[in-house]
Amino acid sequence: MMTEMDKSIEELLLAKDRRRDLRLQKLEKGCITLSFNLNIPGLPKSNDSFHTFFSVCLKELKNYLLAHRIVINGDTIHCETDAAGDFFLAEVIDSDYTAIQIKNLCETFETSHPVGRLLDVDVVDEKGEPVSSGKAKLCFFCNNAPAIYCMRKQAHDYAAMRMKVELEISKYQESKKKEYVCKQLAMLATQSLLHEVALAPKPGLVDRFDEGSHTDMDFSTFLNSTAALSVSFRKIADFGYSFSGDDIKEALPKLRLIGLEIESDMFAETNGVNTHKGAIFLLGFSIFVSAYLLSRELFTNEKFISVIQDMNGDLVARELGKKLYIGKETHGEECYRKFGNKGKGIRGEIQAGMPCVFQKALPVLHQSLDKEEILNDRLLNKGLTQALLAIISENDDSNILYRKGEEVLQELKDKASTCLLKSKNKEFESVYNDLIAFCKEKRISPGGSADLLAVSYFMYSVNRQLVSND
Ligand SMILES: [Zn+2]
């Protein structure tokens, strides 16, 4: 009777025979063939994790070949998973390279890859001869003797070897995940600023057609500023993803330092105009905390809010209650002294876990955008306008408070509430135009609300694109 093990070995041998036949078929055509498989010790030769890893590396190999203009004939690709593992075989279309040159390039691919010793790219020449570069690969496990020596001598325990292979693969996949998440976070943050400024018409704010209540900045100032910010968002995401301190507050000095760098980049690009100071502060925290939670697979809005609160627990008292610098009182400090809680501004908002974002704007965005597969300009303009109104109707914008006083701020909030109430009926356009005219006439710019809108759309996008809902 055949045991399970005998059966597996027989299947493995059969699969290997089939691969040899496949190569022979190619040989009859007299062209160079290239194959790719993983070096997996023991059985089974493939499983879900090996297969995913194989697919990732195959894609990298294909890009590498394409970059070197080694062209694979797409019609000859043979790619399958059988008892011998995951396997790719294809013919190379006539190229400027000889078989040995292709082999050397493939070896460079292997040696420069972080887990290259698990990868096996083989080249067979026009005569059906396997091409060797003559260099012996070191054993993946002991990193001491040639791989072929350890394999023939069965120098290492299969279970231990497999464990090491699995560990290396999961480390590699984790690094790919980090790369993906951080890239996405930086991109989504940039998108949120672009969509915020493009949104039109907006009350008092710069949009794609109008400067609102501003005389020192326009649409292009915001585009330049956004470009300046975008290059550093990735730095914040990487920092948050890799942060491993015991107390998340330990991240604050470095986070502030990156924030200050971004601010100087912004001022350099806008000739000293403050386009995004508030957005840098809010998005900086939001990118950092999102990356931190996503790396631990702990992201939920509730968790996000609680981490933001942990980091900023006593921010208002700490930064507005006492002077950080010797000298003239800042607008923020003056506002807090004059208006108390109402004048806490952006620091109060973040200390409270961004209620304008999570309680006001996000529900509106979910309601208007969730069921839409592709968010085009028309849908976004509608959804973001509603979200902006929800924010303005709630936000005690300290800039407006400081410049225009309590009464004007209240009037602005009331007008935004009216717009929201009428958002679904035909009066909307007229009440919204009234709000826009009011801001223009009083020269009000709800910039703090615009920053919160960008953050709201960022948080919406993180939930939509990076958090799995199962
Ligand atoms: Zn070894």
C-alpha cells in the first residue's frame, strides 16, 4: 500500500517529468527559454502563502526583464501550481542578449532581491542546454556551504529549513505591505488637499474659479503648496508605521520636527503665504496615527480617535494656557484668553478627537459617497460641499472668532446650518449663494473648516481604501 508520503513524492516526480516535457517541446522550436520557481525545502512545495509570494516575485521579475528589454513571448507563457510547486516557463523573443547574458542578468535579479536565495530563475539556451554562470549559490539556511552541497548531503533538518523560509517570506511580505500602506496614505493625503481646494463654489475660500475672501493667494498658490506638502507625507507615514515606542507621546518631538520642515517648504513655495498650516497639523497627526494603527492591523475610527486623544490629551492647557515663546501673544493664545473654550481652535478640535470630522463630516460623506463605485468630480463636489457645510455649522473657527468676533461666527454657523437643512430641496442654491455672498461681503474665510474638510476626506478615503470591512 502507498503511504501519503509515497503518494506526494510520486506526484512530485510526475510534476517534474511534465516540466521536463514542456522544456523539450520548447527546445524543438530552438529558442531561449526562461523559467522561474521558488526553492522550497520539503513538502508541500506550495501553499497559499508561497503562492502569493511567488506571484509577487514573478511580477517583479517580469518588470525587471521588461526594464532590460528581455522580451517574453506572451503566447508561450506556461504558469501553474502543481505538486512541484509554483512554476513559470516562457520563450524569450529574439533579443540583443545571448543566453548567458540573460542568465547573468537573472542572477543579478536574484542577488539584489531581499529574499533572492529563495528564487530560482533558470535559462535554457537555443540548443536545450541549461545555462550556468558558474557561480555557486550559498545555502539559504547556513549561509556557509554551497546550496547544492547542503542539499545533496541533506545537511539540515527540513522542518527547521521550512520554518526559516516561512519567516523570511512573511518578513518580505510585511515589508511590501508597509511600502503599499505608506504610499497610499501619502497619496490619499495629497488627494484630500487637491479635492478640497478644487471644490467649487465655496464660501469665502479659494477654489478652482475664485479666490474667495483672499487677496494674497489663489488656486495656483494652493497647487504649489500641496505639491510641497506631498513629498513629505510619505515621511510621516513611514514614521508612524515603524513607530515602536512604549508611549505614543514619545513620537511628538519628531512629528513636530517633520511638521516644521513641511511648514518651511510650504512658505518657500507660496512666498510666505500661509495656505496649509492647519492642514499640516491635522493631516500630520492623521497620517501618523493611521499608519501606526494600520501596521498593527488595529485601525478603526474609534481606535484612531482614542490614540489622537492620548497624544493630545492636555494640548490646549499646555500650549495655549502658558506661553511657549517669550514675546508677543499669538493669535491662538489671545483667542483662548478672550473666548475661553470657544477659542480653543484647532488644538481643541484635535484634543477632543476631531468631533467635526468624525461626528459631522464623515456621516455626510458616507451617506453621499459609499454606494458610488467611482468618485467622479460631480459626486465629489456634491458630497464635499455637504460635508463642508456640516463642518462650518459646528466649527468654532478661531481665526474667524479672532478677526470678526462671536456674533459673525454665529451668523456664519447658522447660515451653514440652513444650507444643510435645505440641501435636498430646490432652495439650496439660493441659500448657498447667500452664504457665499455673506462671506465675500464680510471678508470671512472659513479656512479652519477647509482644513477639517481635507482631513475628513482623508479619513473617509482611508476607511474606503485601506480598511477591510470583514
Ligand atoms: Zn547549508
